[in-house]
Amino acid sequence: MASLRQSLYEEPAARWTRGDTGICLALLSAFLVSRWLWIVANPQSSAYWEEAYRWVAVESLTGVAVFAGIGERSREGLELWDELQRRQVMDRTVLVFGQMKEPPGARFLIGFAALAVAEHFRDHEGRDVLFVVDNVYRYVQAGMEVSGLLGRMPSRVGYQPTLATELAELEERIASSATGSMTSVQAVYVPADDLTDPSATHTFAHLSASIVLSRKRAAQGFYPAIDPLRSDSKMLTPTVVGERHYRVAQEARRVLAEFARLAPPARVPDESLPERLTEREREVLRLVARGLSNREIGSQLHLAEGTIKNHVTSILDKLGVRDRTQAALRAREMGWI
């Protein structure tokens, strides 16, 4: 076991990939008491994962953290390695990687290899284990490739017929025992953001909580881009979090759901609108979107503040919005800036 740990420390074989706030805190505090956490990660989720890995208190962890990088890039793995070295937590961290360039069989088994390491610490050394997985979908994808190589008939949406069994074999081993606990944080990529996809539904069945990252909220500039209406936790009950906490969380969700219901429908984009903006107005609009004042914009474009004010007024009229913030959001939605 010592040689295994030493080789894992010295030869990182693959990589790791790392995606209102006040109102979400009432929900998140309930999510964090859960034994498992489900994160629906988007392709640009590396920054989220680096923050989340630190967020779950690796620095203050009394046990050991085991990270399983399933089918990820070498670049992200090196970034994680450097970050853990910088924070001086490698003495209680094990990294197990199977790169995306590896054969499907290796990528399929890397999760089980990491689990074996985690079970050793839990059962033989009596230590608490934080088991981090990125990405569960890559495990499913590898199983799908293996199934195709074995000549099995594909099931729904092209997944392997043994999808539910294979996920259960991995997920059901993540459990606490009399000698130690095992807590898991997992990233789950959802194809086309469809939570009814078989890979997502079968994974979700094994998990206690989900924090869903929303592309729409990220596009609107809300960070962390958490969708509180699609996120959920089986631990959010009066028995676990208390009656008052439960009522506050439910009322927060009710208010957010009502706000979403009353929100105006998305406007049909006017494709001819960019043509009606002059080149100067497009320059001003890009600077407005950066939050600059009329004076700052005028300084950059070498124009009088009054001239910039006239340009901004013209832009608001052409976009059909009332203020600079709405103009910037509209421009981002249309992909003009």
C-alpha cells in the first residue's frame, strides 16, 4: 500500500477537471449536511471544481481525501496537483487518474481502483475518507464503449444495457462502516442539460443531494450559477435541519418559483438590430457592458461626456430597454459583445 501511495504521489497519470447568493444559502446549508453531493458540471466547470474541492475543507480534513479522475485531461490534473502542493495537503490526499486518451477498459476501472484505495483507508486504517469523483459521466461513457466492443445490443439512447447495474456497482460501495466514514462529492456531466437522460437519472437515484449549475444563470452573470429550483436534497427535512430552517428554505423556493413564473417571456431577437447600431454605438455598448461610466467611456474614445450620453440614449432606444444594465444583458444574449 505504501508503494502504491508513493507512486500515486510521484507519477500523476492523468488530469482533473474542476460552474440571489443570499437566498441560495438557506438551501445550500441543507445540501451540505448530506452524505453525498451531486454536481451537474458544464464543460467549463474547472474553476468551480477547484473552488469546490477547497470548499469541502480538504485543508481542515482530519482523514484522507481520495480523488478519482475518470477520463479527464492531463492539464487539469496537473493544475490540481500544483494547487494541492501549494496548500500543503498532499500528505493526506491520494490522486487516481485515468486519462481520456486511455483505452475504455482502463477508464472504466479507474473508479474502482480509487474506491479500493478509499476502502483501505476506511477499513484498515480506520480513517474518515472524502471521496471525490470527476466525472461520473465519463465512467458511463467508458462502459458504453466497452459494451460496444463486446457486441452488446445498445439500450435506450444508445447506452449499454447494463447501465443501471454498472452504476450501482460503483455507487453502492461508497458507504460508511464501523471503522470510518466515507463522504463523496461527485461531478456529473448531463448531456444537453437533459436531467431525464438515463445516465443522469440512474446516477441521481444513488445520491442524497444535487446542486445543479445552470448555463442560463451563468449567461446572466449570476455566480455561483446555481439553479435553486432544480437543486434538491433528501436531507432537507424538518427532522434533519429543523422546522424553521425547513420553512425558510421552502418559502425561498416558493418565492423563486413565483418569480420565474411571472418573468416576462424571452423576446424574439431582432436580427436586423445590429445593423441599425452604428460602429461608434457598438463601441460604446461594449464599454457600457463593462460597467464604465460616461466619463470613463469618453476618456477611452476621446469624446465629450455629453456625446457619450447621447450615444447611450440612442442605444437604449434602439434596444428597447430602460437602463444600461438591461442594454448590456440584451447585447450579451444576442452575442453582440
